[in-house]
Amino acid sequence: MAGETDGGGMGPRTEHRVLANLNRIGGEVADRCARGVWAGNQDAEHANQEEQEEMKKQVLPKQKKQ
């Protein structure tokens, strides 16, 4: 499931399922993967927020000109 995403982060439901599955698997490797999934999703959320803010900056000046 983690490999299917487009880099924009997982939705909350998918993230929960992936982390639950990794928790069931257990062990050091699964724990490391879970930390990576969580961190990667946090990074994607941050990047998405920055991208949305940048898009707003580009759209707002155009709207004011009209």
C-alpha cells in the first residue's frame, strides 16, 4: 500500500491501515518501516501545504487585476 502513492502522502485511512499492518507484523524492520511511513507522510503534508500557499500567492494577484 505504501508503494502505491504518488508522493503526495497517504490519506488518513490508508496510513492507518499501513501502520496497523506493520504493527501486526512487528519486529525491528516493521517498526523502522512504520517510522518511515509516518515521517514520509508528514513531509508530504508539509510539502502539500507549501504548494497550496504558493498557488494562492499566484492566483490572488491575478484576481485583484480583474
